[in-house]
Amino acid sequence: LGAMYIFCNFAVSHTHLAIVEPNEHATWVEYAANHTTNCSPSWWCDWWMSYLNYQIEHHLYPSMPQFRHPKIAPRVKALFEKHGLHYDVRGYFEAMYDTFANLDSVGHEAEKKGK
């Protein structure tokens, strides 16, 4: 049960996004923008994910206490907008759907390559 909780809360912020290609050279900020997503904040999602629904902020400031992420999120979003980076925020269940749809797609691609 614990592993399922950890997997789901990790996967919704990472698994449905593009991977880093071998020849891609993203800066730390670009990586946070293009390869992580936030789940929409709410009292229950903040509690359920222990503020790791602010995954973009977590990647930018990994040593910052998680409960501080909501305070800096508006500034990070403004920084991304200023520099033309996408600040990806999705609802928890939307992100979960996207995650499992992507895992299904990746599984079918692997199955095709194996035949």
C-alpha cells in the first residue's frame, strides 16, 4: 500500500511528460519546466501529497522545506512566463489519467518492438 502511494504521487508529476533526449541539453530551469508538472493546489492535494504537488518548485529548490512551496509558486510561475517557459499545472486526477494513458502507450510501443 505504501509503495502504491509513493508511486502514484511521484508518477503524476513526472511520468506523462517527455523524456530527456540524449542530445538535449536543458538548463536546470528548463528541465524543471519541461519535465515536471504541478498538481493543482487545494487543501486536500497539499495534504495528500505533502506539498510535493509543487513539483516544479521542488526540482528548482530541492532543499527548501516543502510547506514553503506555495509561497514561492507565484514567483516561479512569473519567472517562467517572463522567459517563455510553460508552467504546467494539472488537476490531480487529470495528471493521474495522463500518467496511466502514457504508461499504456509506452507499454504498447515496447510490445510492438518486442515482436
